[in-house]
Amino acid sequence: MIVEVTGPSGVGKSTFIKNLVRNLSDSGLLTGAICTSEDNHCELIPSYFSDLSNHNIKTDLAALPWCVALLIVNPKFLFFALGSIIFIDGSIPDKIAMLRSFVRKAGIYRFLKCKRFSGITILVDEGLFHSAHNFLCSPNSCAPIQSVRAFFRLCPPPDRLILLMSSEKRLVEQLLGRGDLSPRVAEEKALISFVIYSRRLFDCLSGLCKSKGYGLLIDLDITDESELMRRGVAYAKPNKVA
């Protein structure tokens, strides 16, 4: 079962996954993770998939056939993603990086859909649903609502989705505090703009999730850590009705 955790950069997805994996494992569940090798407890998931910080050309090549298998049955999503990458603001190297990221996310998604993972709860940091963040917003713009709706309609969904949100101020403070500026962001001014557009995108996505009764949406500005973990554990357990 794929449980994807998404949300704007700086919201705390990786820390949340680390704590959620520990709590789920302590409760006796079989778990895996696409985040770091330390968080992944499933031997069926190779390290070149599980550890996001070490994704490289080997990851791209391993993910490519799985990506093709997914997109053969989802051609409209493929053309939508490619078109979005081509027309978004950004340099050629930026667009190549977006395409590689998309191949990895799509390939890993399809890989985790194999029957061998059916009894395992796998937490995914920035999975296929999160690819919207890569090619529907930039430091200069956010895609129109029609494009966000098209993405929501066409993107193959995870089994469970947890969407974390926070204020623009908190997101900027988190990103500046850890010195983690995206390659697409050259300076603090551009970072602030990127956060604004990123949050606008996830506001649209969370509204669409609410309209469909899909996913667990958590505002971290009004949710303390104990409540966050309680809700995350309850939602991610297999006996939860999605």
C-alpha cells in the first residue's frame, strides 16, 4: 500500500515520514519507505529507489521501464506532463531535471504497485502526486486552475495521500534555516516567490482533494506534533477505509 506524503517544500515531510514509519513499525506493521535508506525497512525496495538523496542515473535507468509500463496505460497523463515540462518557465537543464524526476516518480510508483508489496505500508516522500510541484509551479508562476484540475484528474493516485500545509512565513523560515534552496531558486527573493506559488498550487490541490473526499489534509499551523502523529498513524493503517 502506497502512502504518499506531499506538500510545499519546507513543510516537514521527511521528518514526518521518519516519525510515522517508526510509529507504524512499533505497532507491528510491515513498512517500507522512499525517503532515506535508514527509514526503509523493506528489503524488496532497492537502495537506489529508497534513498532520495542518492538518486542518480542508475535510478533513472532502473525506473525507466517501470515508467513506460505505467504511461502505456496512462498516455494522457504522459502527454500532459511532457507538455507542462516543455512550457514551464525554466532553463533547458531545469527541464531535463524535471523530466528525470518525473521518470523516477512514475517508475517507482509503478514498481510499488506490484503484488509483492500488497501487505506492506510504504511511505513515499514526494511521489508521483508531488510531481505537480515540479512542473506546475516555478519562482515566476503557478499553473492556472484548469491545468491543476487536469493534473488531479489524470495523475494515477496513491492508495493514501497525506497533504501537509503551512503558512508561507513558516515555509520560508524552514527553508532558509536549513539552507536548502532549490536549484531553480537563485536567491532569497526568488525563494519567497517560489513559496508563494508553491503554496497556491497546493491550496488548489487540497481544495480538489476536499471536493472528492480524498486524502488526509493537515494544517501544521494549527496541529501540534502529537495530534499530527495520531492522525497520521490512524490514516496510514491498512484497516483504515480510504
